Amino acid sequence: METEQGHPLDAAIALEPAEAHQYRGQTSVDYANMVGPFGGVIAATLLNGAMQHPERLGDPLSLTVHYAAPIADGGFDVRARPMRTNRSTQHWLIELTQAGAVAAFATAVFATRRDTWTSTELRFPAPPAAETVPVAPAHPRAAWTRRYEMRFVTGALGETEANREPDSLTQVWMRDQPARALDYPALASLCDAFFPRIFVRRPAWVPVGTVALTTLFHADAAQLAAQGTQPVLGVARAGHFGNGFFDQSAEIWSGDGKLLAVSQQVVYFKE
Amino acid sequence: METEQGHPLDAAIALEPAEAHQYRGQTSVDYANMVGPFGGVIAATLLNGAMQHPERLGDPLSLTVHYAAPIADGGFDVRARPMRTNRSTQHWLIELTQAGAVAAFATAVFATRRDTWTSTELRFPAPPAAETVPVAPAHPRAAWTRRYEMRFVTGALGETEANREPDSLTQVWMRDQPARALDYPALASLCDAFFPRIFVRRPAWVPVGTVALTTLFHADAAQLAAQGTQPVLGVARAGHFGNGFFDQSAEIWSGDGKLLAVSQQVVYFKE
């Protein structure tokens, strides 16, 4: 999958500058989902609109993505603009449009980080080493799953009554396939690479879709550089299912127990 | 505090319609914080811009607020517009400006809910009944704390070395003061009514400020109506502190153990 443009993730999130604040991009068959593109790559693409903007200050601190409508295969426009720039933080609005209609949009905070007191309260689950856990096969209905190496420690898809789980907790070693050094867009995408929690709880397939997703980036640039191409541990669980929606919260950890990001999303499901 | 306009929260979040998508509001001394207004009331005010918009579809499902700059005491403009309206979901952008500059903005999803399979995975902590827990005094430096009745089950402010906590977990019974029937704006505000987690961990006062906050509303309109003026149980904890920022995650429960909302915020701190 190494192409002349480099890694398929870089090709998928590439944006070509047009006029001020405007870019052109296009969907990638490598990251296709059942309908339209994989949401993680949409998140990474929107983040990329701010990442490569000439007025960018610092690195990503938070990203909220709204999946407002289906995205058709093909080209799209991205408009990224700073809403407010302060001394050490910058707030962004980034919109993805097709044929003039908003299909997705994001808000983000970028910030300059500095050394301070540090403490992690969430607990690293200390799973078995990645190389001791077998790689799961890609999902036949979702092309994007071929672009991630996934090794499930616990909470794989509950595809039959026999392996139906009592809760939706998943712990999974993950990395880009082929391996790629971790950066903020790749981390943003990984935060959406968990299967919908309802499929861990219930074997039946039903239509689902992420409505909105927020990721908080704890890793600074040095931590991402130290991570390189090593697998990260993803942890995901649901809080509540009801009224046609559920929430999923996720954590992404380095192999040595550093919390790289936390993420929360609300997902539509049809019963 | 009952005024001719009714409850002080209603007065604080009131918006007067101006031209299409535009409203005028003003800050309230009742909900003043150390600098500018209490962030919970800003969240509720922005949500209110969509709540009372003639094109609104359904009820709030998620709300992300960016606290982009200090808000000065006095008047402000709010612009609320639907970015995309689907059959059962609607995505919003709501901006608060002063003197033409964006000081805060929010995105939101509104949705029509319907009965489906339901399951709660988060655990209700089964605290002692609210009436058995003493009411904490308001904080002398933050006027808004007089507008909430707070009864700390665990994790009050760690104001001295002696009561410094080993982690930042707080469980607190909360309600509007004076009592007020719960609705979506009041619930949005409650999600920001936890003291910054760093003050639970460390007795030293340092400058702090919420940068961005996302709330997912699990309660439907019937659950909110059933809640009435009863206290809710708030649970808050931090995931990680470092590089000048920390995250806080929160849950709001009804007294009988129904999960009404979950929320996540990223907070700046100066060491």
C-alpha cells in the first residue's frame, strides 16, 4: 500500500490549498466505510485543514467533529478559519462541504504547551504485550479496517450469542497498516477506530453512525515522536444506550502507559 | 432571588430576538465568576440560542462550548444558525460576540428521540440521600456558587494539606438555588458547576479556565420533567494533568439512578 504519495493515510487526508482558508480534498477508497468514508479519516482531514493553515498556533489540544450528513465518494471543499487567537490558545472552525452543503464540520483548540506539574488518574490497564496477541482479520464490510492492525485483548465484536459480552469494554492494540509514525491526524483517526459499542454488546447488525465526536489530545509533540510506529493501546466503553443513541468513551495509551488522548462520541443506532 | 423575571437562571440566559438568527443578551451579576461570567451559564445561554430558534428540530443531544476569550460584563450578541438539518438530527453553530469579536462559540446536535433498547453501563454510585448530607457554604470568591445548593458526598475542595485528596473524584448532590425545575439549559449549566479538579488535588490556588466543554444529554424531555426540582448527583474526576492542561469528565444522575448527562472538558491551568 506504499504509494508514490507515501502512506495511504497521508494520501487520504491530503488537502490542496485553494484561496485563503480554502482547500480541496477527496475521499479515498483505502478508508471507505460501509457508507461513505471512515469517520476517523474525516476527523483527521478536518484537523489537517487547521494543521497546514499558515496562521496556525501550536499543536492540537481538542477536536470536536460533527458528522452532519453522508459524504459522497469524490471531491470536497474544506474551509478552515481561526475564530479567535490568544497568546497560547487558538480556536478553530473547519467545514467540509460538497456541492455547497455542509456535510461535516469541526471545531478545534490548538495550544502551545509548557512543562507543568503532571499526574495521570486514569489507570493503564497493563495488558499483555502487543506481539503476544493475535492480529484480528479485517472486517469484510468495511475497507478501512484493512488499514489498521488490531489485536483484541478483550471486547472484540460480539458476532454470535456465544461471544456476546456482558459489557462493552474493549482493549485493543492498534496501529496504522502499514506502520506509520504517529502524529496528531493519525491519533485523531485512531480515536474513531473502535467498532460501535452496540456491536460488542449485541450480535445483531443494525444501522449505526457517529453523530459527533470530541477528542482531547494529552500527548505533546515529543511524546508522539517517541511513539513512532509502535502500537498504541485503545480502551473503549459505553456509558448509556437509549432513545436511539449511545455514548462511547475511549482512551489511547502508549505501550509504556502514557495517556496520549481521551475521546467521547455520541452514536445513532436504529433498533 | 425570585425576581419579576422569575428564576435568576432564566434572567441570566434570556435572549432577545433581533434580526434573523440574531439575539441580544447580557451577563448577570447572579452568576458572576472570579473573572467574567460562570462558564455553565455561558453554555446554557448559547444552547438557549438554538432552543428558541424558530427552525429548531427536537431536543438537545450534544453541546460543545469553546471559551475563546474573556467575556466582559455587559451586553453581547448571539448568532445561532442550523448548519445542517436532517430528518431526525440537526447540527448547530452558535456564536457569542462582543464588539464584533468572538468571545465564545458552541456547536450542538438536536435530535428527535424514540423508544429503543436501553442499557446503562456506567454505575450509579448509590450515595447517601441528599437530605442527610450537609449543604456546603458558597465560595466567597465566586458569586455563582450562591446559585447552587451543593452537598459534597466526597471530594470537596482540598483547601488545606490536611484535606488534600489522593485523587480528584467528587460526588456531590446539586440543585439550582432557589430550586428550579430541571430543563436542558439548567442541565448544561450543572455540567460545568464542578470546581476545577486541580483544586481537589492540590490546596494551592492557581489561575484556571475551561477551554472547551462537551456535554452529551441522555435524558429525554419526560425524564427532565420527572426530575422537577429534586437534587441531581454530580460525579466528576480528572483523567490526566500535564503541559498546562487537564481533562475533567462528569456524570449527572437523577436521585433514582438514571444517567441524565455525561460531560468532558479541557481546562487550562497555570502552575
